[in-house]
Amino acid sequence: MLAVTVDPNSAVAPFEQVRTQIAQQINDRVLPVGTKLPTVRRLAADLGIAANTAAKAYRELEQAGLIETRGRAGTFVGSAGERSNERAAEAAAEYARTVAALGIPREEALAIVRAALRA
């Protein structure tokens, strides 16, 4: 079952709060592959946010391959969610190769990653 909350007082945009929480639940396998998600309008109504806000969160999750829309059948957790950690490890390995080739010291490379994760 999808469990998402939005803190209106947070500095984090509502769509990002929704996107992050759903992604985390997919990655933690709380929402297994094939789980049907609420419609954009239902999610927006449940959370007290604009439909465009919910739609933006879903769009970004779909672009990341974590969810898929099957037309009138609805929106479901996609199989790419199973590979999230694997994809992240591949990206990290590529980053490590790139910074090594550029001659960037390890601590500076880690600082770049930390800054990117805060953004």
C-alpha cells in the first residue's frame, strides 16, 4: 500500500517529497513490481496537492523507469525498480572511471558527489 505524506512547511517541493517517498518504497520493495498506483487525481486529492504536482512526480518516476503507465489500465510499479541499486552502482563505477581519468583526487570527487546529492 502506498504511504505518502506531504509536509507543506518543508523547503522541499511537494512533487519532490512525493517522488522521493514513492521511489524509496519501490527501492525498499514495499511497493513490489506490478503494484497498481492511484491515479494522479486520486493521489492529489488524498495528499491535498494539485493534480499537476502529482503528475510531475509520476512523470519523473516514469522517466527513471520506476513506474510505467499502461494507458487506461493505470500506473504500475515497473520492473526497472528491481534494478535501481544495480543502475546506481553502474553509474558510480562510471563516475569513478571519469574522475580518475580527469585526475581529480578522491576527496574532491567525493565532495562533488556530496554536493550533487544535496542539490
